[in-house]
Amino acid sequence: MSNHFPSLLTLSHSGVQSFFDSDKTRIYFTSDTHFNHNKDFVFAARGYKDYVEHREALIAHINARVRPQDILIHAGDFCLNSSDNDFENLLSRIQCQNIVYLWGNHSNPLMRIYKNTIKEKYPGLTDVHEIYPLRYKNLIFVGKVFEFTVNGKHIFASHYPHYSWNHSSKEAWHVHGHIHSVPEKYDLKGKVLDIGIDYHKKVLSFDELKSIMDAKTVFNEGHH
């Protein structure tokens, strides 16, 4: 296992990363924070007067829920309209030291920083190379799709919603972002959920996510 991942993570018998939600380390989920996105369909829809109020409230909320030793699964679109310095400031203000980050459809400045980190850590590699997991300060890049377990529950994460996913017929969960909408308004079947800020108005704990997923039925399509 790469030494760029936190030492508290281990591999399960299936070869995916294993997380353990406990009093010592809590697992949280979110997506589409859209820090610094100066569009009213983002901040106004979430109940804020401008993108600054939105940013400050969201940072305060994350820090009130997620401790430095906890793990925050972030399914993409961390920020927009941000310079490298803006991003550094945002990242430094979030106390969680294990932000597990998936690529969304708004990639910069994170993509620039990701590529520069590869070249710094692995001399000789270029922009065409991708390495996962890759830690940059308190953020861990894991690519476009990330499969893991929490207390033995298999979870398939990506920015975009999928029609089918690994172990979907065996009660595996699928968490995603991107939709910015009420989950009941789109026709995805099974144990799947948009974990974005827009609907939940908060980052979700593992127990909160479990409560939602337990009420959903398995979508048994094919042999997955």
C-alpha cells in the first residue's frame, strides 16, 4: 500500500481500502462544496447572500463536525474561481487532516497542484502520469472512482452517479455528487445517494448515511 495514504487505513480481504468508524476516527461524506463559486444558483440556493458568506459558513460547519483525526470523503468539485493561493488558504482552514478527494468536473486549481506534486515527489514523471493515492498536505487524491469499506460495508464512490456499480446487487452503496438536486427527483435505483451539500445541508456521518441507505432497496440488475 502506498505510503501516501494515512497509516490508519488498511486493506480488506477484497483488496480495497478499509476504514473503521469509531469514537477514535469518524468517517464523513460530502461533495460539491463549490467554495468561492460566485454564482447565485449555488450560494443563494443554499440560503446565503453571497459566496463569501457561503464559504465562511461551510468551513465553520465542516470544522464543527469533522475533527482533525477524522476522514472526510469528498466526491469532487471542492472549489471554483480560485487561484492556487485561494485553494491553499481554503485547505489550511479545514482542520480535517484526511480529506479523501475524488475528481469532479471542476478540477482546477487542484489538477495543477496534483500534477506539480507528482513531479516533485517522482522526478522524471510528467503531466501524463497519474498516481493514486497521492497525499498533498491534508488532502489525498484517489482518482475518479474510489472503492472502500467502512466497518465492512462496501462503498463505491465517484463524482458522477452510476446506473450499476460493483456489488450493487449485494447491498453495496454508491455515493456520488454532481446532481445538486433532491435525490427523489432523479430515477436512480438501489442503494445510491447524492452526498452533496445542496440536499443534506451538512456533511453526512457514516451513521447518518447508513440510516438513509438502510431504508433503500437493492437494485438487482445483472450479476453485479
